[in-house]
Amino acid sequence: MTQISRRKFIQTGLIGAAAISAGFSNVSYTGSKNLQIDRVSLGKTGIKVPRLALGTGTHGGNQSSDMTRMGVENWVKIARHAHERGISFYDAADLYGSHRNVKEILKEVPREKATLLTKIWTRPENWNKDLPMKTIDRFRSETGSDYFDIMLLHCMTNGTWQEEKKPYIEALSEAKQKGIIKTVGVSCHNFEALKLAVDDPWVEVILARINLEGLVMDATTEEVMAVLKKAHDSGKGIIGMKIFGEGKMSEESRRETSLKYVIGSRNVDCMTIGMTTIEQIDENVNRIMRIVKG
């Protein structure tokens, strides 16, 4: 991990251990603090979203993450700043235990101006024993929202998920008919699962791991990008994750290059990044918008 000199420490401010663990050990990118992230179309779903989502799953699992462990009050301070920079897109999941975080920020951000994405865990856990529709109802209570803009089957890891997850697919389809969910799809952690999602007409949105260096991905960068191009060309909304290789791109130059690659591909509509400090939000918004504006 890159060490921060005293001079660098003073220049970048008190960023903290959370920032370092997220791969932002050299946050010093400056830009206008009034600049806001732009909004983009999510494939052909009919939904427009901020290009950058506030991820809530860094080091997440078993209904916990860096964002929940910092305490809801501390996270809301970060989310407020994100909202000031145009980020009203919240990437939550039952696995992260982050619904309560979202509920608090939605008390301040009008629901109609927010984009709420959540992910439903499809494997038996001690906190996930209910039938899918009952679980979706629990999500509504936990977030304080009657509906979800995007709901995904979380972490598909093989090429047979269509059959294995039928009860969940049927439940999400029913919820969509009732207006509880606007769009449905999958998050993928396996190349076969990703390829299957591209050809599945039920899938409207894909959350996929993509970065220039091929870190923490399902195949090579070239292979994944080719699949995402096919999906995007067919009208599916593509959300990129692991843009910085799960925090492994600690140097600014690597983050810059990866963002340029992902944005420049035009196959990824938007991205989710786990940010645990105001400095990270400012860096990402400023950098992304400079790249977008060319």
C-alpha cells in the first residue's frame, strides 16, 4: 500500500483509514466543488440516473459493510455531500445491511428525485429465510420506500441461475407488475452468468465487474467488455462496479486511466463506487465530469 508522506498528508487532509482501505490513499485531485455529476439513460429501460451511484457494500457481507459499520449518522453526512454533488443514486443490498442507511437519507432527499437500487440475496442465510415476496415487503419497510427503481438478483455465480432462481425471478416479475419494482436484472460474479444475462429477455439491467486492469473480474477486460457491448447494444442498462479493482488501484494515475477506459467504452451507462469520505466523493465527481466533458 502506498505510504503517505507528512507533506502529502497535509495536502490531502485527514482522510482516514477508511479512505486508504477503499483505494484512495492519494486523494489530491482538485476541482470545482459546485460541479455536479451528470445524468444518463440506463440502457433502454426508460430510467435516467446519475452517472455515479453511492455504493454501500465496501467489504460487505453478512448484513454489514464499511458503510454500516461507520454508523448511520456518519454515513448520512457523506450521503448529504454526495447529494450536493448530484449523487442521488443509492446502491444498497440486503447482504450489506444498508437499507437502514438509505432510509435515513431518503428522509431528506425527495423519493421522486432519488434512484434506489437494491439486491436480493438468493441463498439461504439466517437472515434470509422468507419467501421472495415477503422479503421484498421487508425491503420496503427497511428502506421506507414503497417502490424500487432497480432490483437485482444478487451475485449470480454460474450459467444455470435462470433455472435455480426461478422463484425469485417470478417474485420480482410479480412485484414489477404491481409497480413495486420498475426494472429488474442481475449482478454477476461469474463469466458464464454474465453471458447468460446478456441473452435473457427478462434481464433489463446488469451490474458487472469491469476495469482496465482486469482486477477482481470474471474474465479478461477484453472478454468482459465484448459481452457488455453486446448487452448494451441490445438495450440493456449496464452498471459498472469494481472500477478501481476493489480498491487495488491506489495510485491516482491508475484510477484516472480506468475511468477513462470505462467511460470511453460507451458500453457502461453508469457506475457504482463505494465512497466513505467526502474527499472521495469530490475526487470522483470532479474526475468523472472532466473525463466526460473531454
